[in-house]
Amino acid sequence: MTSDPLPSPLVTAPQLLAAMARGLAPVIVDCSFDLADTGAGRRAFEQGHIPGADYAHLDEDLSGPKTGRNGRHPLPSRAAWAATLGRLGIGPATPVVVYDAQGGMYAARAWWMMRWVGHEAVSVLDGGLAAWRESGGAIETGDPPPLRPRIVPYPVEASLVPTIDAEGLMKSLGRVTLLDARAADRFRGEVEPLDARAGHIPGARSRFFRDNLEANGRFRSPQALRADFEAFGAPPGDVVHQCGSGVTACHNLLAMEIAGLAGSVLYAGSWSEWSSDPARPIATGG
């Protein structure tokens, strides 16, 4: 597989089908999830998934322990995440495809986290499970397959993606371009269904993650995405992404990567962490 790699960061369903037909199947991970019903993703996986896929749960696999002040979906330690990858049979050179049934919002988190521990051979299935079905891909039901042979330890390599914490962001406000991936009404502070306070981080600009997608749930063209993100007027290294809990921000990071604008930064704690501290400033409105 390493001699015939899948496209990255996006792979289409026909490309994945062709690779599997040649016996070049990557490890496939279904990341489907529902914030309002945390068991829905696993149930949907059992009802139908790409053959041979494993399942990764946002709360259990793609997040670490919560303290009440570190956000709703804090990153696990790098060592804990590396151990999860090893449990799934994923080593540093293992080709991986991640997908979901929600427009890539959870798959993008897994994609970013793999790059966070230095894993390069990871792609997001464009259009997710719906695109797979539309391309004639077979569907498997039931529980995940028996776990692949564990790779212990999975060596944590140098991160391929930069991050910033709340303290660093506070010091950088006004000097970075901060993009908020939440819906516009949450950004403006008109509603807040999940977090401690309504509003946004001062100086942030709204970039709803769903604006990265066509109506069919697939990513817009690299050219269109590039034009959108270049309109914010900052080089990638000066762009910081955040959202509610560090999940959909990864969708914007992925979109910039698709657009050829690699190197932007994730504030993983995002609004759920920022708003949990009453000493941190907030803003409302557009």
C-alpha cells in the first residue's frame, strides 16, 4: 500500500473501491456521531458500515478526560491517542481512511488527530458513507470485526500540525486571524445550547464549517475553498481555528489543507473551554 498510496487529504469513494479491489485496503475507521445522542453513531455503524471498518467514538476514543474547565471534547494525551491507534492496528506507516455520515465533521477530527501524532498516511472519504453507497460500495452490518493485531507501542512522532492553548491564544488576540467554525447564530451569541456562556472569543471571525461543503455533502473544489480562506487576508500560519469543542474546527483545517493552505493552527479547547472561565473576555454580535 505504501508504494501505491491513496490521495490525501481526501479520497473519493471510487478511488477507495479501486484500491480495495486491488487488495490494497487501508484500515478504515467510521467516526459517525451525534452530539445529541452519543450512542447513535455506534448504532448506525452496526446497522451499516464499509466492510472491515472499525468504529471510533468521539467521547471514548477521540477525546480525553474532562475537568469542567478544559472543554467538552479535550484532546487525550498524545500517548493515550497513540495507544488507541495501536489497538486499532494502526502503525506509523499504516494507510488509514476515516469517514462519517455527517459531512466529515467527525472524520476531520480523527484526520487531524492522526497528523497530531505524526501520521501522514491518512485520508478522509469525501462524502462519507453516502458517497460510498452511491458508488456501489458494499455495506456490512453488525459489530466491528475482531481487533487487528495490536501494535504496541505505537511510536508518537513529531506532530505535523501546530496547536495553541488558551493562554497562548489570549496573548495572541489581535495578532492572529481567529476563525470560528460554529453556526452564525451561536457565533453572535443569539443561542447557546451547549456551553457556559453565549458569544465568541473577541476578534474571532465566523466561518461556519458547513460552508466547506456542496449540497451533496462533498467538499467544494480546492479553488473555491482557497478563495474563501484567502479572503480573510492572512497566511495559513497566522490563522487559528476554533469551534465549540475542537471538533468542527478540524473541518476548516481540513478544508484549508484541501485548498493547498497547510499550516494553520488549532485551538483545541475552543469556545467550551474559553467560556468556562469567567475571567476570559467574550464578545457578542457580528
